[in-house]
Amino acid sequence: MEPDRSRSTRRLGAAALTSLALLAAALALPAETLTRTGSPQATFDATRPAGLTGDGPLDEHDHSHGDPATKNALSRGGEVSAATQDPTSARQAREAAAHVASQRRLRDPRLTTVRATRKRTAVPADRFAMAGGCYTLTRAGEPLRFRATTLGTYLLIDRDQRFLAADGTRAAAPSPATEWAARGRDGRMRFNNAGTPLTLAGKVVFSLRRATGCAAYAEAQVNVSGRPHSGITPFQEVRGYVDAHTHGMAFEFLGGSVHCGKPWDAYGPEHALVDCPDHSATGGHGALLETALGGKPGHDPVGWPTFKDWPAPESLTHEGTYYKWLERSWRGGQRIFVNLLVENNKLCELYPLKRNSCDDMDSLRLQAQRMYELQDYIDAQNGGPGQGWYRIVRSPWQARRVINAGKLAVVMGIETSVPFGCTFKKLPAGDVDQCDPAGIDRQLDEMHRLGVRQMELVNKFDNALSGIAGDPGETGVVVNAANFLETGTFWDMRHCSPADGESADRTQLAVPDISAGQQDALFGAIGQVSGLLNLGAVPLYGTPMHCNARGLTDLGAHLVDSLADRHMLIDPDHMSVKARNSLLDRLEDRSYSGVLSSHSWSTPDAYPRIYRLGGYIAPYAGDSTGFVAKWRRHLGWADKRFYFGFGYGADINGLGAQGSPRGAAAPDPVTYPFRGLGGVRIDRQRAGQRVFDINLDGVAQYGAYPDWIEDAAHVAGADGAALKDDMWRGAEAYLQTWERATGVAPDSCRNPGSRLTVRAFTRRARVGLSTRALMNRVGQPYERLGSRYTYCARTAGKARAVMAVTLSSRGRVIGIRRAS
């Protein structure tokens, strides 16, 4: 054992030294003060976007944790100056906001509630029903707690919190030797461990009965009471919050050793919510990546049960989506959760500790596998296959059924720098692409079969598909260096003057006069100090603003078409302005609605275009105060031809800072308990010895999002009810965008030009059609209330006629009539 321990120590030391070199290079060197061309007396901070101030290190998504403005910016993917004018006129913005207000007055669907877990009976009906329960194996036997580790497999825990083991002993800790697979039904069960049957007093078949007096098994609490809301029919309009951008499986990315903790463990939070070995080995003072991102010199490495220093809004390497925290958000009203599979091969290769492949596609496959494993684990805790609240969905129709059943619809997406191996290599003869159309389609089909339905074309590096927006300042220097290592070239950022004065890519460290032959001293110093970035040439960037000259390539255009052909949701976040505009041009040419910006990495020129296509926008969550400001501006871009609802992109586990607390002295704080969507009662959440309060802790972990929404409503003041209403309608808006991506036409009430005559409508909307077939023939309904869909048609005299379609409990058309 000694040699293994020695090798482990050397690896940890190498990780610390490498991190120290990178950190010293990126953060310790002073930034030069540069002058803007044309303004020789003015100075600006080269490390952060124009108009922003503050101190603190920047993370992967250019957040300065000393500066709340960065994570609350309208656009994280480009420059926004307070001095510039919104490209939308004031009149257009007022009309759009008034339209959204009128839509809030529409009737809401009638909701009901469902049980959060399977009902427990005196005798378990099948081998899955014992999860979490207390049972005796024999009439006079001791009560045992059944803790599910996988579907139908349990830890059997006695009153002294010991575990029945295969060798007939009682173990102090869980292990594979204490896991028992159950077989049987109606209370008569056998238990087996790797071929060894459980035998007590000569019995191998047991008659289970529900009991009391069992020991509790440690677990994070949810602290939401009341049944989850659901629809009265599977096909009606839905209500619920949307997170369009989070990385729930990030514990496997960057080689699997950068992220500390994981969203579940078969043996519970004591095993899932632990720090990284290189953090624990140094008492929290060798966690240099955590220090660089969070700005603190050290932290308490103990997670469960004390959670002294993490999770926290600025603690970016620690697990934030533990399944019980995700469960709380679902119980508090969330109904769509987009989990993005994520990777960055070059950062993975540079980090010395790893247990997984650094290949982007290998990592995506592994993370997709983990999503299904988590679904099975949650099913196991809730009584069997299909019983859990976490449901991976593959179509808007399936998602609607899941949400109306009171569960969480989980959409699988992709955000990675080199999807499908589509990098390129810069050679003297030109760029050489490392992928081709056939390979793209083959791998896209593979991802589609796995369940992927939402995708970004780029993340941090230019690739064979598209140019990227880049990162600013010192962070940009380091990422640009990695871009060079990947492609053999730096970002081709050039001076630009966007028409709206704000829609450019991220500002790079610049020199006032390229012709003078000066170079970026900071970049050169990073290459020298780290010893890893021995690149020779350095990029020379002139006067801001900057735009990447690399746009959407032919391969990128092919991928856009392939995504649309497969009815997938296309996310242009992180693309260069030039590439994003080309992508939107292409989608406009084919009138494709399946587009969304999931976390504010698009620019203001793109947002109105996305809304005009019928797309969906979920700004980066950030602080509640900043989010309210973003919501108010987005109201002015809403398009009256489409249903409006609002979401957020948490970007938790993606090295993105979460919402900071407003503080105990803030005006109108959240008071506990409060009422959430569907009338549930939400109290402070408890995990181990820690109690989380949004006023004091902010969004420390994912379970705080219902509290964050309540806080945002308090910040909005008199507009709080309107904000909540738009967010409650977020799930419906997302599903309607996804429906249109499948080819369904937008509703004819908001789009008068598409109205059929009453006769033509009646002929197309035939009795017996499914809801999906109905929409394929006559478009989306204006309202979906219970078993009735409402449409608009026109009479022979071109007056509006309201058509009512009645549906059976199975979602089949049983009646069509003119309602007015």
C-alpha cells in the first residue's frame, strides 16, 4: 500500500504545482493600463468589460466575484455599455410589454396535485416498494430500515445503525457486502448478495410487514410540504419554472478530478458530498483552482454534515446539484431541467489529476450514462421503475405528459468546445478541418439516440463549425492560449463598430497602436512563467470593440441544418456575433422556431431576432436584483405572435457564480415559510447541520432556486406578481417553442394570417386524431384548458371565429364546434 500512497501524494503535489503556476500567471501579474485610441487621456481596466467595475478574479465565464455586475449583465457573450441605446424603440418596447401584460390575464389551466412518493402499504407489493421503509422480516423480528442503493437492491440497517452483511455479521459501514437484491412480491421476499442468500434462523424466504422503531438514515431534507402540482389532463397547458442551462453531471468532466462531490451516491450524502482529495490533503489550502475562481485563500474541506464553507455561491468546484437539492427545486415548482453534457479537452489535458478520458465525445457519452443512472437511482428511492420524479424526455409531447403528471421533465443537451471531433488545425496552407459532414451526422444520430435534444455549437474554442465570442481580459488570455494549443492559431479578433453600439464579442487585452510593434506583455509573461504556454508568437489586438472574424463555417451550416432536420433546439450562445448572425439568417430562411439562448451568452442584437422566430430565452440567473432588471428589458422584446414565458439558466456546476445574498438588512427580505407554485409550503432547507436561508446564503446550492424566485419577486416590488406569472408560464413557453421545432405551426389566434376557414378547419381537425396529429394539421391551440383546445378560424366574410376542440381522457379528438 505504501507505493500507491506515494504515487498519489506525488500526483496531488503535481496538481498543486501546476495550478500554482497557472494561477500565478493568470492572476498575480499586474495588468497594464491601456489607452483607448482617440481618447488619449482616458484609461480603462483591461481585465473587464466596459462599464463594469470591481475587484476579484474572473472565472471561466468572466465573472468577477467582487463585481456583481458581471454575473448580472444582459449579455455575457458581448459588450454592453450603459451609454448605448437599445436597438428596440421605446414605443416598440412599451407595446411588447403591454402585450405580455394582456397575456397574463388569460385563464390559467386548472391544476390538481399528486403524491410525491408511492403510497406505502402494510405489506410491500413488489421488490421495489420497500425503499425508505421500516419493515420486519419475520413476525417477531427486529425492525430494519430499507435504504435503496439501486432498483430492488437495499442496505438493511438495524436499530444500532449497523448493516446486515453477507458473512452473517453486522458491519459498521455500507459496502458491496451489505447490499441485498430483493426478489418476490406481496411481502414474501428473498434477498441475495453476490450469490449468497440472506439466512436468518434457517429462513431464506421472509414475510415482510411494515413496522416502526427503525433507525433513521442520514439524508438532506427537502423542507417543502404539500403535494406537487399537476394537470387535470396529460395534454393541457403546463405551469412551472424552467432552468434551461445547468451541468448536473459535471463531476465527470475535465477528467473527473476537478469537480468535488457528485449528485448522488448509493450510500448517501456522507459519500456523495465530500471534497476533492487534493483539497482534503492540504486542509483546504491547496485547492488553487477553487481559490482562483472563488477568491478565497482556503476553505474548510469538510462537506457533509457541517458544510461550513461549501456549497456557496462563489464556491465553483463543489457539487451544487445533489439530488435532494434538485428535488427541492422540483417540489418548489420547477418543471423543466435542461442538463448540458459538458467538456473542455485542453483544460482536461492540462490538469494533472484525471480518471476519465479527455475526449469530448467520450465524456459526453459517460455523462449521458450517468443521467440514466441517476434516473434509476431516483426511481429506486421512490418505489420502482417510472415512479421517480426525474424523467428524461425526448419530445415536447412526452415532456407535457411528464409535467402534467407532476414530475420534472429533464432535457439532455450539449455544451462542449469540440463536438463530434470538429476541431481544425491551422497550417501554412490554411485550416484543415478534423471532421466532415458524414461524421457529424453519424455522431449527431448517436447523441440523438442517447436523448440529446438541445445543443450549442461552440463553447470556449474556435472550432471547425464556428467562431466564438471569447473571454475578456486575463481570462481571455489563458483561454486564447488553450485555443492556440488546440488549433494552432489565436482568435482572430478585430476592431468593430456594431450598429447598435453594444453587440460585439468580448473585449481582449489590446494595444493602442499595432503598427508600433508592441505586444501584450501580460500574455508573454504567462507563457514564460507557466512553462506550459511556450507558444512563440502572441496575438496583437487593437482598439476595442472586438469582433471575431471567424463566423459560421460550411460545416457549421451543415450542423445547423442537421439539428433542425432532427427537430432539435439550437442554442447560439458562445458563438461570435458574425457566426450567430449567420445562424439566425439560416433559421429565418427556413422559418425554424427551435432556437433559444440559455444563459445570456448571446448579444442584444440577437435577442429580438430569437423572439421573432418564436424561440425561447432564459437569461443567466445571477443575483435576484440583476435578474429582475434582465426580465424587464426582455419584456420589451417579446413578440405578440407567440406565447410568452420566462426562464433562467443557472449554469450551476459549470464554473458559473450563483446568486449572492441580498443580506439580512436588505429591504423586503424573504420570510419563511412562504407559499410556492401550487400552494406548497416552503421553509428553510436543512442538510446535515446546515440550514440555508436565501437572505443570508444566496443560491448556495440548487435547492435554493424556489427561494431565489421568491426573492426576485420581492425585489420586483409591485411587479412581483407579474414576474412570478411569467416564470410560472416558462415551462409552457419552452414546450411551445419545442413543438414549433417539430414543424407545428404557431397558433392562428396570435397569427391571423394563418387562419383557416371554418369549413377547412372542421375538415382538417377530424374526430379520432391525437393531440399531436391535430396540431400537425391545424397548428398550436391558443388555449389548452383541461380537455378543451381553442383555435381561431375565419368565416366567409373574414370575421374571426373561435373553434373549440374537445378531447377524450386519452387525448383523442371527440368533438369540434364553433364556439363564437
